[in-house]
Amino acid sequence: MNDSDIRILVLMCTHQGEMFLEPQLASIAGQTSPCQALEIHDWGSGDATPAILAEFQRRHGNSLPTRITTHALAPGPARSFLAALDQTLRSSAEFDYLMFSDQDDVWLPYKLERFREAIYREGQPDLVFSDVSLIDPEGRVIRDAMLGRSIDLHHPATLVLNLVPGMAMAVSRRLLDRWADLWALPDWLMHDFAVCIAAYLTGATTCQIPDSLTAYRQHAGGFTTAAGGAAVLIGPFEMLRRARHYVRGVHAQCDGPVETAARRLGATHLLPTLDRRTIDRLIVESKSLSPKAALPYRIAFQLFSPWR
């Protein structure tokens, strides 16, 4: 096998995405090393999204096999992606790696080519991820790189820090299949968070591409906002609300699906007791975030973690 033989399936979820969807679809169709298939799940869009998807399928369906599944309701980004992932794994889709796609980003033309090269060069690791740049609604660069440093997904801080955005990762079929029905468990905070925790609990092999291969669009209507773009988009009260939601979600996730997954995998020894002091120590020790980037997380967990 060489790198061109690696089969990549792209999984996209959409909801009311008419504003930025067409540039993202064009960037996927224009890859120098195209994916084998594009799976799109639309969740309750009432705007022009379904028409945009249908036109894309009409124009590119012969060269890029595209399957569109529509759902009446939108359960939110985490449940949408995880339900779509669970459905994809239960279907007859054949692929070696799966890549997540948001509806509002832009992929660099050589993104899949670089991922295939890394997968082949590193002996087909379980999880490959790159850096991403941040852009504003008009496509202007806010920051050249969001991660900017080596990410250690084997450190237990992975349980409390969502370190790798979904649009930046390629996940092997064997890692996805190893977790099987665990993706459908309730209380996952985000789909990419669940993948990183899966890599941690299973001791999965990982590979980081240092370059930014996705332009991650920051806008007020987005489901999620990177730390580098939050300050210019939302006010202090909204930032506090999101911080509280994140911290409480992390604890619910650790008490629910993470414990269930660890028990099924026989990995309970890898789960520390997540009290405030332990969480703060893990964040500081992980080195995956700079001290400046880690500070908001440290403050949020001190403010909003439940007493234990």
C-alpha cells in the first residue's frame, strides 16, 4: 500500500448552513488528493442548505460519491456528529480513516494529501491531526495557528481539556470500531472530545502535523468558538456562561460515558479523581497548552467545578 491507496471518508453535519456552506463544499471537492466518499447529515435545516447540498451532489456526485441523509430535528453539534458517526459505522461504508467536516470552514487544497502522507509515513496511526488557522466571517486570518505546540493526548489532562478540534483530525477505522456502541452513549460534550478521550483510554498511536491545514471560521452563529476568536465575538457574560457549561459538561462526561468506556475497556486505573486541585495540577502538567492559554481553563474549573 502507498499513500494514495488510503481510503478516507469525510463526514459532514449541517444545520442552517447556507451562509458559509458552499465555500466549504468547494474546498472538499477541490482537494489535490480527493476523498473516497462524502457523507453529509443535514439536521433540520429550514434555509437554503438542502438546496445547496442537492446541487453539490448533482454537480460532483459522479467524481465524488456523496450521500445525503436528512433529519427532521437538530439535537446539537455533539449528538449530531456522534449519531452520524454511529450510523456511518453501522452502514456498509468502506474506509480506512474518517475525517470530520464542519459546514463553515475552508480546507486547504492539499489537506488530504498531507494527511495521507503522514498516515503512510507514520505506519497508519490511530489518530492523525493537524493545526488550524482561525479566520473571521469574511475569511481574514485572525491567527495562523490555534494549537501552536505539541499536543500530548496520552496525558490524563485529555479528560478535562478538549485539545484537538474535530475538523483537524483523521481517525482510523480500527479505533472507531474498537469503541463501537460507545459513541452513542449520552453526555459526551463534543464528538472531537470523545475521540481524544478514546485515544487516551486505549493508548492509541497518534501523529501531529504541525502545519495549519484548515481555516477554522469564527463567527457569532457558530456552534463552537476557539479561544483565539472568542473575545472579539462574545461578551464577558457569555464567556462565563460558556465556561460554566463546559466545566459542568466535562464532569458529566467523566461521570458518565468516560467511566462506562473505561470500565468496558478495563482502563479504570487511568481515571484520576477529578477534584479541583487535581484538575488544576493536570492542566499545568500536561504542557499541551501554554500558561496563558491554560489560565482560562484553570479559572473556569476553580469557579464552576462541583465540590467533591
